Amino acid sequence: MDFNRLKGTRLKGKTVIVRVDFNVPRNKDGSISDDTRLQAALPTIKHLQKSGAKTILLSHFGRPKGKPDEALSLRFIVPALAEALDSEVMFSPNLNTQVVTVLEPGGVMLMENTRFHKGETEGDKELAQEFAALGDIFIQDAFSAAHRNHASSAVIGEILPSFAGLAMERELDHISQALINPKSPVMGVVGGAKVSTKIDLLKNLVSKLDILAIGGGMANTFLYAQGHKVGASLCETDFKDTALEIMKNAKKEKCKIILPTDVVVAKDFKANADHRQCGLDDVKAKEMILDCGSASVEELMDAMDAAKTLIWNGPLGAFELTPFDTSTVEAAKYAAKLTKKGKLVSVAGGGDTVAALKHAGAADDFTFISTAGGAFLEWMEGKPLPGVEILKKKQK
């Protein structure tokens, strides 16, 4: 993917506005419970400090609905960020260009929650101009916010010269490697509860992939569409025709669809419930399909052996409940093993995917895992992302 990168960009003496994502989870005492997003922002900020630029950070936090809310102030980020950078971080509660004058080259300032401003989520051009007035250059470093046409994450990029931050650059390079310029054959694994939430995703993928494996609750809808009885399983019977259309399109596009050939069923949706493995035509009326069976996992592994690129979105079963996490864990570990051996490029992201792969102990060996849920999904659906589109415009 061709986009504007920081490498070679003149930064010394410039005031640089960076869109980061500090929408981090907090403990009851207010402390940060997971600083992954904060850590992701550090390489770009340190690069700007080293280059002698002044850095202005923009981020949202929570949903304050366009007005100040002290409970959603970003002030709590300052001590943690200062410690991580080992340097002072200033904080500005007001959107005022005068605040920039107190910054020295190499200085860092965090602005208050962008969603305290009414026009942020509406993509208000005037608000974007106020943000832009703070600096000379805009850097988009929050892929997780790139699918929204918000003032601070996309519209500002129409006003200022715009570049991808180092975290954004890494994200875009990896997702390009997976679906835009992949090594073939390309395989997708899509799981999750409902077909209805991933119609656009599935329709796009069958036109891009060589193999598409479908698992989780959504697989039940496809099995139902094929005439199999699914008992008391989660199944969107109203989407039977949609499932059949997707399978028809896949055949037309020469994309092989893999569905479970055996399943694990139980009458109770709880951990360690009485369960059994059975064929597709042996599911009883009161039983729920909660996982793929062993033969289905073997077929998945065989397909991974044949693939060069793997894109994974969503668990294959009720992975939160043992033993219905088995297929997800086994398939994820196998993908990680192939990746570690250099036989597979594996990219994953969206929804429960990160949690599922961490649960499997496979996350560290995947080529890349995106923590950007909505943006990753919309990218997989083939939709343009406003926060990425601004980075494709050539700068004069």
C-alpha cells in the first residue's frame, strides 16, 4: 500500500500533531489496567522528540457526548506517559493555540479529550481547523480510530500535510501483506456468533481468498442452509438465503469454503457441561453446537499446510468455556507453529480474536495481531478508511 511515511520527513523545528489512541481500560482505582495502546504510541513520540519537533497529542476517551466530563478527562494519562517516555509531559485542558508556545523542541503536550468538543464525532470541518491550527504537520498513529470520519482522526488530514506514524505504518504494512499483496494461496478463518454482523466481510473475502473456513455460531447458519439439523444451537434461520448466496459466490470466485464436518454438542451452555462429539446429522433437538469436532480441526490444519497467507477473525467455538475452546486453541497453535517455521504469514484481528489467540497461547507467534477491532473489520470488508485515505494524498 502506498502512503505517506515519516522516513525522510523534515521534522526539526516543526510542531507535529499526532492522533493517538489513549482510550485505555482502567481499574476501579483509576489506574490503567492495560497500557498496550499507550506503549504503541511511544516509538512515534520518541522519534519526534529525537528529531527536535514539538509534539501535540490528540486522543478520545470514552463517550462524553460532545461536552466536558471530568470522569472522562485524559489527565490521568500524563503520569503514565511521562514515566514511559522518561520525560515531562504537559497537559492542556483547553484547545488554544497559545498553549503550544510554552513547548520547547522535543517537548510533548497532551490535549484534553477530543470528544469533549461537540463537532468531533460529526467530523466538523471548523473543529478540525481548530485542531490543525495547533501545528504544522499531522500524523495519524491510531489505526483503531481510522475507520471514523472524525475531526481529529481524518478531517484534520485534509487540512495539514499528513503522514502515518510508526505504529500505523507497521499496521498498514502487515494488513497489505495479508490481503492487498499476499502470497498465495490465501486462507481466511472467520468465526464468531452471527452471520448478520459479518455479511459484508464474508462477501468481500470470497472474492479475495482461495480458502475460507467458517466456524463459531455463524457456521450453524451455513449448516442449516445446507439442510443439516442444528438442534437448539444459535442459528440465524432468516439468513439462510444469504448463506446460500455467499456459498454460490464463493464457487463462482473459486474460493473453497470449509465448514465443520463434525461438531461438539451439549445441552447446557456452561463450562465443562456434559458434551459429546458427533456428525452433522446426529445433533439432537435439545443440543447446542458449541465447537468444531476433531475431524474439522484436522481439515483446517491441512488447509493451513497448503496456504501461504492466513487471515484470522473470530473464534471457532465458545472459547470462553472449556472444553469448547479446543478447536480454537488447536487451530491457533498450529497456525502459530507454521508461522514460526516461516511457512505462513499470519495476520489476525477484530472482535474476540485477540483474546482467543492469547487464550490459546498463540498470539506471540502470529506475524501480526491488530488490536483495532472496528477498523480491522472494515478493512477486511473492503471499505475505505477515512483515516487511511488521507495518508494516500501526495504532499507537495
